[in-house]
Amino acid sequence: MENYNVFDCSIIEFDRHHSDRKGNLTVVENGTTLPFDVKRVYYIYDIPGGESRGAHAHKELEQLIVAASGSFTVTLDDGKCKRSFLLNHPYQGLYVKPGMWRDLADFSSGAVAMVLASEVYQKEDYIRDYNEFLNYKNNRI
Ligand code: TYD
């Protein structure tokens, strides 16, 4: 697995199918609109004001994080550099490469963070200790 940095992560903008009177529809589809195939979807909601989520990294997992409703900020950290992204449109997603420490914060009331993931849940793929994360990143080329 390559040692990615925060500049390998970016916002992907999806098509919006407008309907004048009936709202919008956005499609995320394996093989066309996404750089990976989705094996799992989960969503985070009912986040109390002032709370943050995340505080971990993944060794192999690729993810797309979408503000399905409301807004929040995702800060990515590759061990050397940090980048923050405001997610506030359901037609945008933040593509997160493996090896990124992430923090989700500043949730608006009613925010829903929908996460599309390239693998099923694997506890061994998580790094939950920040110093362990720094060692993991710095011992790679
Ligand atoms: P956690 O990773 O701590 O959430 P966050 O990154 O948002 O802070 O996950 C919360 C709980 O949910 C934890 O007990 C593990 C469990 N969980 C699953 O069982 N399957 C999953 O796919 C995910 C993402 C979490």
C-alpha cells in the first residue's frame, strides 16, 4: 500500500439530477462515479453539539464521506500535513485514501455523515492511537 498524503484526498462532485418541482437526486455508482467499489455504507447522526467523531486512521480502507444532510468539517492528517474540508452539500463527497488520521467536527444540528467504504468492517484495519499512527506513517517510504 502506497504512503498517501492529504493532497491525494479531494472532494468529488457528483451529478445532480434536477427536477424543477420535485427536488434533486444524486447517484454514486460502482465503476463509474467512484474510484473504488463500495462494500459497506454506514452513517453517523444525532451528534450532540460540540462533539467530534473519528480520531482514527485506516491502513487499507478507502472511503467517501458525504454530508447527506447538514454540514460538518473533516480534518485529514497524513502525519506531516493537515487539511480541512467543509462538507455541506449532498452532491459532494470527500474521497479519503488509506493512511489518513481523520477528525469529524463542527456538526450542524440534524447533520448526517454518510460513509461509503471499500471493505466490510475489520477491526484490525484501524489505528486508534495517534502516536502509533505517526510511527506507522514515518516508517514507510
Ligand atoms: P467508531 O469507529 O468508534 O465511530 P466513529 O469513527 O464515528 O467515532 O465506531 C463506533 C462503534 O460502531 C464501534 O463500537 C464499532 C462499531 N462499528 C461497527 O460495528 N461496524 C462499522 O462498520 C463501524 C464503522 C463501526
